[in-house]
Amino acid sequence: MKHEVIQKVFKDNDFIAQQNREILGQTVCVNVMGAPGAGKTSIIQHLKKIGEVGIIEGDLATDIDAQKLRDSETSVIQLNTITGCHLNASHVQQALNKLPLKNLKWVFIENVGNLVCPSNFDLGEEIRIVVASAPQGSDKPLKYPPMFRTANIIIINKTDLDADFDYEEFEKGIRNVNTNAPILRTNCKTGKGIDELILYLKKYQ
Amino acid sequence: MKHEVIQKVFKDNDFIAQQNREILGQTVCVNVMGAPGAGKTSIIQHLKKIGEVGIIEGDLATDIDAQKLRDSETSVIQLNTITGCHLNASHVQQALNKLPLKNLKWVFIENVGNLVCPSNFDLGEEIRIVVASAPQGSDKPLKYPPMFRTANIIIINKTDLDADFDYEEFEKGIRNVNTNAPILRTNCKTGKGIDELILYLKKYQ
């Protein structure tokens, strides 16, 4: 019974994710995932300069991150999951219907901070970015393989905060489950690595 | 249907958690939770000096942390959840049955790194420690309230790694959902704060 219910949840989600792709049309949708405090909000803040951006902000509670990201040129839709550990396609569809998609080239979704559950849910995105951070340690790809397996781009953020981070171990862990995704290093305090990330994103346009 | 299945999952879990309490007897069980990379393993490594300790190590994959923690005096049981985002009482019961409980005063459980889902599952523990870390940012209690609500002790780890951490904001966020839990600061590189943590734990003996 439990197994059947889970299968139905995934099947329903995939159906709505496909609808989201149709709603998005030419707008490129990016699902930004990672553990709490990896720096997802700061990465999206920098990515606004790519132009014509809308943002969907997923959190259990508060609109702290949405407030940081909202400005006169950027629509930000807040989704609060209360106890939910991930966004699903239905959450995202509600938000897409509130965004001025005709004027947007990009929609960035900041998923709930969680290195496990969000990877199981297709939101209708074209690109998955997984944000890791140096202070979280270089063993994370080996310890949380499902999240890193489906990533299109992987970021090591906060590279200024941990001099002991082992880049070689991290990359080896990634290549164990994901042969293709580029691995970029960013520091959101200085903006280092953001232009390179934008170059990778633009390949999807 | 989905709601009924979830209710049954929690009810079954609570039943097994109660069995775990009976299995544990006088041994004090501590559930250590927190986001990936907060430093749960390093905290438990230091806590071994409290004496007569067994460890249950929860990870999606690998036995990296169990290898770090195992020594001639410490039994460590590895649980791999594969894709599971939390430990449940049934996982823990399997591990308890393998530990030499008669010789143990303490069982430390390292839960899967996740600041959302593990808080929903009673494992039969007497104490919940939530490990946050300074580089993850001081807004986390407001953004992930369920995890901090049920904590008995809250730790801010890696205090050496982020000079900008706002202790006042963090504490204010905690007190919004949890009026009682002590908030301790630790640095696992130097061992700072560990003796204070042990004093708090000993109150439960």
C-alpha cells in the first residue's frame, strides 16, 4: 500500500511537471538545490544580472530569502511548505501562474534546503544546479549520491571559508555518479565564478 | 488515502520507538541531527570521552563516518538508507539489537544529514541534539522551525569558520520556537565547548 501511494505521488508529479514545461514555453527554468546554508540565495542574487529573470522561492517558513531577492525589476513568488521537505511540480505551477512569463527569459527556483528529497521531484525545469559549499566538507558527493547524480551543473560555493577543502576528493566523488556536469567554484562575497556559471547557463538558451 | 498512509507510518514508528525505549533500559540514547556538513560526526567523536559509548551511524551511502568513529573501545553500527532522508525507529531497532547494550551507558545516533525530515521520527531517544554550524548562517532557526522546536540541546559548531555569524539573530530565532534548550558554541578542531556539552548531557543520567 505504502509503495503504491509513493508511486502515485511520483506519477502525478511527473504529469504536472510536463504541464509546467508547456506553461514555461521558451523561458528556461533552473532548479537550484542544495543543503541549508550552502548559499543558494546568494548565487541566485548574482544570477539576476543574466537579465529578464523571475524567481520562485521555496522555504518551510518565512520570506527572508524572497525579501533579499525582490527588487523593482524582479518578480519573486514565495512558496512556504510549512513542514514539506521539498518543492513539487504542483507548488511550482501555482507560482508560474503568478509570474509575468511573457517578459521572462529565465525562471530560477530556489528549492527547500535539503540535500536528499528535492532530487526526486521533477518541477518542469530544464537545468538542475546543485550548490555545495566548502565548509560542508568534500565527502558530500559520496554520502549524498542521488542529488549529485541528476545535476547539470555543480557549484562549490564559499570557497573563501575553508582552506582545508579537498577539491580532488570532491571531484572524485562527483565522477562516481555524474560523468558530465561541470564543477565550478564560486565566492558570492566577491562574485568570483559567477561569469563562468552564466556562460554555462547560456548554452541552454 | 495519502494522508491515511502518512498517519499509519507515524503510528507504526511511534510503536517501535516505544519498544526501543524498553530495549535501551538505563542506557541513555541521544539523537544527533543537523544539515549535511554541520559537524555531527566530529561532535560525536569528541563525545566518546563521556565513556561507555555505542554509536549508530545513519547515511544514505558509504561508511565514511562509521570508519572515523570506530575504535577498539567503540562499537559502531552502520545503517545505509540508500535514498531515505531520515532514520526511523525500525532502522534503529535493528542496530540496537547488534550493540552490546549491557556494557553501554550511552548510545549516540547520527541521523541522516537533513534539517527537515528527521525531526518527524521518534527513534526512542531521550535527548535530541541539533547541530547547526556558523557557515550555514544565523537565519536557519527561523527558516527550519520544526527541527529546532523539538531539540533538547542546540549547538553552533564551526565557530572558527565564520566571523560574520550573528549569534543574537540565531538565538532570537530559536526562542521563537523553543524556550528551554541551551545553545552551546563548539569548535571541533580545538574541542572548545565539548566539556560544557558533556555537563548538559550528564543531567539526563
